[in-house]
Amino acid sequence: MKAFFKFVQYYFSDDKYIFLALRNILGFYPCNIHIYKQCLRHRSASVTLKNGSDNSNERLEFLGDAVLGASVAHYLFSKFPYKDEGYLTKIRARIVSRNNLNFLSRKIGLTELMEVKKDNHFINKSAAGDTLEAFIGAVYMDKGYKAAHRFVINKLIKIHLDIDEILNNDTDYKSKLVEWSQKEKKVLQYEIASEVGNGPSKYYIIDLYVDGEKKSSGTGNSKKSAEQSAAEKFLAELDYT
């Protein structure tokens, strides 16, 4: 009954368009439409709230990144029961690559719903993928982990990604970045920003510097995978991937 009243409330409101668009993307009607509207708001369109915080999608992006990683890890753990941790980590990194996230965001129609400042010229090329991560965070907040996991696996991976192609794709983003840096005569440096957790759950956050200026950050279960992630994000900014 509560779901029915939510349907009536949103269907006959100014949010009808986005409510129905979300239904098409998710496969179910959202309960808290406001969390989805926030996940679609790029920082260029954010405003500062009375408590001093902004209402962009960056916090939801942080949450969605973690949920996405857990969902893909869960999926791969079941799909490849005899593969070791290193193999699973490598495949997960390929699935959640910035190129794939940007592609998936456009494929399901999120980019058409994004709220950005029209005259902003500094929207990075990873904004589509960042919005997808924020969207996954919104699903988690609205419906919980199981719903977010089903969305990631059934609505994204199984429909839009070719796992066999991903398995055969062995892109080395660090090598590509070295190639670019030599061509442009730039100095690259990776630094550990933080180490989080212990044991198997430990992961690294690595910052990438170009000529002493921080350009991107990457996360991974090893320093190498975190460096690959940081390199990939910066290459996506350059449109060099």
C-alpha cells in the first residue's frame, strides 16, 4: 500500500518524468526519488546547503564505488570458483574500468538525466561513470544491498558487458601513461595516499602526480592495481584510452 501511495504521489507531480525514467532504468519504481535526483547532480550544478555541505552526487559516488566493487567481487567469486584472488582482482578492475562505467552510464540513459551547469567547461570525461557510481549508491540507500547487487549484475553486467571480451582484454594503463608522458615530456609519480583495512580486505588509495601536480586517485587491493586505476582515470581525462 505504501508503494502505491508513492506511485500516485510521484506520478501526479512535477517529478513524473524522472520517476518514469528511473522505472525504465531500474526495473522497479523508486521509493525515495530525492536520493536519485541528488545522484544525478554533478558538482557543477550543486548549491551549498545551510549546514555548509553541498548537495552534489560526490558522497553517493563514494558509496556507490564501494557497493559496485562488492557486487562485482561477489559475482566473480561465484562465477569463477577455482580462480585465485589475483585473477579475480584483475577481472574486477577491468569490469569497473572508467571506460566501462562511462559506456554503461550512457547505455542505460543516465547521461540524459544528469544535472550539470550548462556553461561549465570543466566537466571531466569521467563524469558519466562517476554518476553511475552515485546512482548505484542511491539504489543502495533506497532499496538496500540486495537490490543494488541485482541492479549491477542483471541490469548492467549481464545485459551490456561481454565477459569473454573483458577476459581477453589485457589493457595496461600504466604502460599507456608512460607512453604518453614520454611523448609529452612529463614526469609521473605515484604516491600512497592511504591504506585502509587489514588482511584480505585491505585496499590502497594511490595518487597520481604529473609534473608534481595531483591529477587523479585510484583504489585497489594492491598497490599495482590502485596505480592502474589512477592511470586509467587520468587517461580517460585525456581521452587517451
